[in-house]
Amino acid sequence: MKKVAIVGCGGSGKSYLARELGRILDAPVTHLDAAFYDDAWNALPMEKFAALQQDLVAQPKWVIDGNYNSTLQIRLEACDTVVLMDVSTVAALYGIFSRQIRHGAGHKGNGVHNRIHWGVIKYVATYRRKMRPRVMAKIEEFASGRAEVVLLRNRRQTHRWLRKVAAEHR
């Protein structure tokens, strides 16, 4: 496990998992929200964002967390492991609100990018119905049979999997 793409709904624990995996694997971690948005929440032009990801996945080791379905193929074609944080809608909504309470709004430099507005709430609330099937189709098309695919359905399962990975990489 040297190149890990982590995808899933906002509030599912992607950034936490990325930080922990980066530590365990001694691999650089990129939080795509930090790459896509500046401090004023201005978005990077999509062609520059795609080029940045091409550069990132060319490295020998990496952990990248974030959805960005329009550029997901770049990461899926390059990874040896893809992790889908497949938590329930309730867990994801809890995740975005509890993160806001714990960290406040704005960029925190550790993968925590909080900005809750109606669009974010709607995205999280409809992710399993609308976005998850599209993500699963891309995983099937670009990673299945070539990369290990890990589905983590809750925080307990995530912690268990991290302990297993840590034991394997001692």
C-alpha cells in the first residue's frame, strides 16, 4: 500500500483517515479541499486542479483524500488502494456539524475545511442516493481488479482497519 485514494461523503472521516494513514505509511498526505480552495474559498481552475493531481499521483507514495468526481479518474487510475468512506447519511451529517463545533469555520491546515451552508447540507443529505452510485461506477471502471478496494461503513470499522494496517506496516 503506497498510493491511497480516499473518497466519500463530507463528514465521513476522509481527512482523519488520510492523516492517520499518512503517518502509518510514512507517505505525504494531500487534502484536495486544501488544494482546490484558497483561504477566501476561491476555487482553483479545473484544468490547474487536474494538472496538480497528475503531479501528485506521479509521486512514489501518497495519500489523497477528497471526492471531486470530475477528477476522480486521475486518482483511481494511479492508486493501489482506494478507500470509500461509506458511512450513513446520519453519520455524515453528524460529522459535518460536529467538526464545525470542534474546529469552527475556515481552513485549519490539517485537512479540516469547514464551511456549512445549505448547499453543503444538501450535498451530504443526498450523497448516498445521488453521488455514491457515480463514485462506485468510477471505482468499478478505473480501479476494480487493479487496486484493492476498501469500504468502511462506520468509525469503529475505520479504527479497526487502521489498527490492521498499522500492524502490517511495523
